[in-house]
Amino acid sequence: MKNYKKLPGIITLILTLIIVLACFDEGDCTHDSRAWHTAKAETCTADGIKELRCAKCGEVVDTDPIPAKHKWGSPEEITPAACETDGEEKAACTVCDADKVSPIPKPGHNMGNWSLTTSATIVLEGEETGICSRCGHIETRPVVSIPIINKEQFIIALNTIITAGSGSSGNIKNYSLNIQGNIDGITPAVDNDAAQFGVLSYISVTLKGSGTLNTANANGSMFRLLNGQTLILNSENLILQGRRAGTFHTSDNNSPVIFVDGGATFNLIQGIIKGNTNNSPNGSGGVYISFDGTNRGTFIKTGGKIYGNENAVLEADRNRSTATNMHVVGFQSDVSSFFHRAVTLGETDNISTESALPDTAGVTLNNWTRN
């Protein structure tokens, strides 16, 4: 009976708590339990509204739009895509009468298996042919020439080019030498009779591959280019290495790594020319541009580096300077400098003042970058 006497008091306490909670001031809610609810649904053309509401007190604490959007059905192809042309497809909205047209990306050619059309040789790139399985489009791509891995093969390649003879103004003969590995003892050319490509004209030889061509310790240049000859260095992993220190040469103007005679062209696209430290008093730079009294040599540089050579990085013919002697294109400041007279430069030396520029009376400079 005693326990029953306490029951009215317990009931009174519970009722009091209920009344207090019912009278709780909603302004004191911390809104720590919230959820998003759609207040107004979006349509195809009008935004809807969603509200962030407190789960305890029901207050809306934030709102955001619900972007209008169509409900697109499955698209139907209008125009099929071709190998080189985008197609089109159209989809209709399942709610309203709107529709949209979208591109179907062109897939490109499917060349499948390539077949060998022309075999590569030691001086010529070969060719492969591919046919697209979808449209029949035909493409060709080069096959690298046979790798040259030693001095003997290098000599065979030079003799093969010389034996083939000169090209003509309407038919330049193009060759490609694929150097692989380190090849020592490349015999330098001292004069025209010893030029690596003989007295041929209308020929162009591209050096590719990966490795180093090392000049033999003898007087002359690794490559001497004559009138009508073009040499292109186009591989970032290929180095043309000049003579080592300790070999002295007395001849004037015939010991750079590349000698560009009048009417010849050297094009440096990628690659490195370095290390010509033969202690020669004259003409032992990286590239030498000459003049034969009628024609000027041409040096074109769009990339690559020349550094670590004993004298001028690039040297003009200082004995026969006229207004049209030399032609330099795109020679950038990553190469040490271009001097009219031989000077000693390190890899990081750059032109810093106008006084350090060459005597331009004998030089034509295009796109010259002064550092």
C-alpha cells in the first residue's frame, strides 16, 4: 500500500516535465539535426526549391534552388559518325515537347595491321602502309633506317650516300642515319676533298638515334658541309662530341665540330654539340659558318644545345665579313653566345650587354634572342 501512495507524486512529476517540454522556447534550438527537403519541385523550364530544416524544431535554416532540367529519353541517331566527321543524335524530353541534338564524336581511323611497303636501309628510312577497316583510308608511316652501331657501319653509310650521287633542284635526295650507342673515331674532314659527303649537292642527311658520335683526335671537323649539302641533327638523345683536350691543331678555321661552308646548311632541331676542347688557337668552336666568296653558310636552330667547346660556340667567318656572309635563324639564348671572333665560354655563359654581341656587319641575324 505504501508504494501506491507514491504513485500520484510520480504522475505529477511526469506531467510537469511534459508541460515544460511543451513550453520549450524554440529560439534556443541549436539545429544540430538537419535534413534537406523539397519544398517545390523543379520543372523542365523552372527551378524548384529545397529547404534545409531542423529535425527538432522544424525551422528552415537554408534554401537552395533545384535547377530546372528536362528528362531526356534515349537518343536516336540522326547522322552516323564517320572516321573523320562527327555524327549527330537527337533525344526528346519525356515530360515536355523539347528535344536536343548532340554530336557523336568521330572515332578516327582504325588502321589495323600495318604492312611493310619499302624496307629500310642503312641510309634510308623504309615505309609501312595501313588501311582503315572502316572507310578504306590509306596512310603511310616511316620505318627507321637500319641502326649504325660502329665506325665501320658509319663509313659504309657515308660511302653509300656518295655512291648514290647528287640530287637536283627539283629532286633533293634525303637520307637518314640512325645512330645507336657510342661510336668512336669518326675521321674529321680538313678540306673540301675530305668532306664526309664528298662534293655531292642537293642532298639532305638527318642524324637520329641515341648515343654519341666521337671525333677522332685528328685535324678537321666531324662534319664539313659543302655547297648544296644540308645536315639535320634531330634527336634529343644524340651527342656530337668534339676532340678531347690534349690534342693541338694549328690549322685555322677547320676544327669546329660542324663546318658549314658557303651554300651549305646545318639545322639543329634536337641534340647536343659539345666537348670540342682540342686547344686549337682558331676555329675550334661548336659550329663554324663560312663564306666562299659567293655563297653564305646557313645555320638554323629551333632546339638543341651547344656547349663546352674551347672557343666560340658559334663562329662567323671573320676573315671575309660582308653584309651577306652569314645567316642565323632562331638562335636562342640557351646556347652560350654567337661571337664574331673566337672566345672561351662555359656552358652557362650568356650575352648580357650589347658590347658582347658580334660584329653584325658580317652577319644576318633573324629572331635573335638577346639575354
